[in-house]
Amino acid sequence: MVQMQLQMVKKIENKIKKADAYAKSILNSKQDDSGMSALEKEALSALNDGSYKAWREKSIKVYNQEENWKRVEAQIKGRRNTPVYRTMQFWQSIAAVFVIFILAGGAYFIFNDLITTKPELIQPGTSLAYLEVNGDERIALAQKDTVLQFSKTKAMVNSGKITYSLYDSELSRNEYHKINVPRNGEYYVVLPDGTKAWVNSASSIGFYSQFSANKRIIELQGEAYFEVEKDSLRPFIVRTTNMDVRVLGTHFNVKAYADEDYTYTTLSEGKVQLTMGEKRANMIPNQQIVLDNLTGKYEAKQVDASIYTAWKDGKFIFRDEPLENIMSCLSRWYDIEVFYPNQDIKKELFSMRVNRYEDIDALLKKMEKTGALRFTLSKKAVVVER
């Protein structure tokens, strides 16, 4: 009996380890096997060749933690002081913790059939942002009318917009403001000089409440579109991790997400100069410069700038865009995780034009009409298949 119980414990332990390997592979968005254990590499291969689904149907779909442990405990009733019972208690705790980890990690569908899980109502993004002042004070920028008073500026918050204005003050302190827009959000900002900025999901802009006498610097993480107020004496500089964009007065979009391999600058109107390490490039309207963040090399190409700035006007427009790029945009906007059992599909090109505020289910159905894609929506996850 003792040997049989130990074998049962071992089986449960192996099942947990295998589920753990699958979870790590699923949550590895780049599907990169570097640094993986042999078991995790085997799990990644299973995800790509389709055998994961069969394993889930056989071993995980029917998994019921509470019922399984009731059966195990019933078999060892009366042996509460034995080493076996203490071992079972230990593994029950480990299993429970692991299940919680999976739930928190967004891979809940490992323990549930994707077909029968009822999807949550996934909403498109809305006006949502938080203001940090000098790195510590955090203010939620609510929809209702609010006036915020700072040492050199004041700000009016209303209807998804914050508008800064300068005022005479005897205080000499120049505060650093950072506006953070989370996933599932967007925000419209009028800076102290009158420049307008549309900040996209999972992005932030940082600036001093009063610009200096000879330049205006904005630090950007993520994506934002700028309509810069002209000032011939003070160039406007957008600073990202890998480049500076310098302008006097113009309209342009910068996309510089930390988890993406490229930084995109698209010019709608006017002129800008890019500084990328030791390299410099001047841009003209309807031109886009794509910088490889790893190598430092860049490519300039002619584009329709309105495609790359449509997001600020409530539209998603993609033209011959890799599916991975499209789904990354949707992931940030709808706050979902995207998984690809077949990695080859990520590079396929698609075109689409949809309302940015559309229900995600309707949007995915439109994409399925191409006949090339099939989506399974489960909780806050989307699985993309052919």
C-alpha cells in the first residue's frame, strides 16, 4: 500500500512538472527555447506540432484537484501519522500553489477545455491614465472635471484629456511629470507649450512642468502621436531608448515599445531629424524610418502616414502587416494575451480596416472571413490557428 501511494505521488508530481513546462512554453511570447530545460523544450515542441492538445484532452481536461485529492485521502484514511500521509499533504500544497500560479499567469485554459470555457466580456480600451509627479505621487486622471495645481503649472482634467498651462509662481521647483497609460487605455495630453500628444496603450510620456529656455524634451516609452507647437527658438525633442526625434513644429508618430525589436517614426507633416547613436537622418512627410534596436541599422521608406496614425482617430488600419504585429496592437488595446500553436503563421501578411472601439469578438470574426485564420477566445487569451 505504501509503495502504491508513493507511486501515486510520483505520478502527480510528474503531471505538475509537465503542466509547468507547458505553461512556461505558452507564456513565452517569443517561443524561444534558450534557457529552457529539456522538459520545457519538449513541451514547446509539443505545442508546435499539435500533440499538446492531445495531452491536454487526456490528462488535464479531466483534472479536478478537489475530487482527486478526496479519493487519495480516502485511500490513506487511518494512516495520518505515516510518512506517506505527510508526503501527500506536502504535494497537495504544492499542487494547489501551482494551480494558483497558472491561473495568475493567464494560462487557465491548460486546466479547462478551450471550447467549453465561457469567454469573459473583453472591452476595448478607454481613456485611462495615471500621473506621477517627481516619481512618487500617483494621481488617477479621472473623467470628471478636476483642476490640479503644481509649483509652476496647473492642469485641467476632463473627458479623457489633461491640459497644462503655466502661471506666475514664486516657487522655483521644476517638477517632473510622467503620464502612464496602461494596457486597455489611451489618453490625450496638451503639454505646457501647447503641443498636443495622443498617448497609446501601454505607453508613457515624461517631461518637466516648465520646459527649459532652449529646448523642449519629452521622454517616450511606447507609442504617441504629436502635433508640435511651433517655436523656432526651442526645438522639440522626443527621446526614446534608441533614438531622439528633433523638430521645430510638425506632426509625427513614434512607436518605441520596449518589448519590440524595432522603433518606428512616421512623419505626417513638416520635417524632423532623427539621431540614432552616431547616425542622423532627415525625414519628409509620408516617410517612415524603421530602426533595428539591436543592430542600430535603419531603413527609410515611403508610406501612407495616415495608416500609422489612424489609431488616434479611433481606427485600426493595417496594410500588408505581419499577423504578429497586428495581434500585438490588439493585445495592448484589449488587454489580452495571444498564443500561436503554429509559429509560422505569425509572419503571414494581412490587411484590415476596423473601428478601434469595436467589440473584439466581432473584430476577430471579420478577420476569420479571410479564410486563413481561426481564433479561440478563452478568458483573457486568444489562440490563433489556421
